Amino acid sequence: MNLRTRKAKDFLLSTEQLERAADNTPSDFDFLGKAIDTGFRVGSTATPEKFSICVQLGTLLSSVPEGTGLNYTIYFDPPIMLKGVNQGNAYPVLYLDTLKHMPLEGVRSKERTLLGQKAPDREQLSDYLRSYCQMVGTDQICLPIDAEAKSPSPPESYLKHREQLQEHLGKERDREYTDGEPEDIPNDENDRLAELQEPESLTPIE
């Protein structure tokens, strides 16, 4: 992120204050990420009756065993082109049904029945989404099975971007405190930078 228009002591590293500032004035910031456009593009397919989700979340939810409380019914519409996403490969349109208790619930449900729109088999959907992610090079989300399980290893892209982020944060810190003494840097910010630079201190999620 570009922090030159902000006070370093407030926005040097990722904090809730920084996130609020980015939400309020996004033009002041440079956003870093492997697929930064994807979230915005996927969100554009949502409607009041359809809660759109990305392929990574769809893959995760479709693989959750029955009875866990997270085995949501996922609907699948034909893939569409999303600008700047997956090098021109059509993106699967996935969504959770949010029709419940809406005034249009009865009409929309009948429309879906007439059009033959029903949720796909979860196992087949999971297999398809994994194949899709592999084809376009999308990192899949991996989470521990429970609180006692070992954290999964990060994907290669995470390690690559972590190194770039460390370099970026170091440059931003130096730029913000060019006119000050090293001791002017808040101790908690120094501590957080040190933690980020130590790989073993991270607990990444794919």
C-alpha cells in the first residue's frame, strides 16, 4: 500500500485503522495481491437473492462433510468472462441462495424449477472446482481440520509474495521515517516488522 499521504505511526502496517482508511479513500492506496481484481469482479455477479462466492471458497465448502454446519448448498451458473481475471478463462459463477424470507421467494423458486436450475452434486462440484483451480493456477484454501491439527504449508505464491511484501514494508518504513531518528519508530511497529521477517513466526493459511 502507498502510505505517503498518511502518518506512518498510524498506517505503517496492517491495522484496522489502515483498513478503514483504505475503504474510505481507496484512491490513496496501492493494493497488492496475486488476483486483486477477482473479489471485485465476483462481487459484481451478486444479487439480493444470490450471495456470490469465489472458486476457492466454493471448493472449500463443497468438500465439507455433511453435518458440520458448513455444508451449504452451492448453486452453479454457467461460467462468464471477468475482466482481468484468470488470463481470459471464463470464471465459474457460484452462489449461495439468499431467497429465504424474501418477497420474491415463491416466484423465483418456481422460475428455477421451470428452468431446471438446481444445485449440483457436491462431490462433482468439488472435483470440477479443483480441476479448474489447477488449470488456471489458483491457490486453493487449506485449513486445519480442527484446533489441534497442524497448520497446512503455505503455497509457493504465498512465499513469493511474502518476500515482496517484506521488501515493500521496509521501504515504506524508511520513507516515512526519513526525517526522524530510528527511536521515533513505535516499538510495537518494530516488533511487528520483526515478526513478519521471521518465517517461523507466521501461521499462514493457503
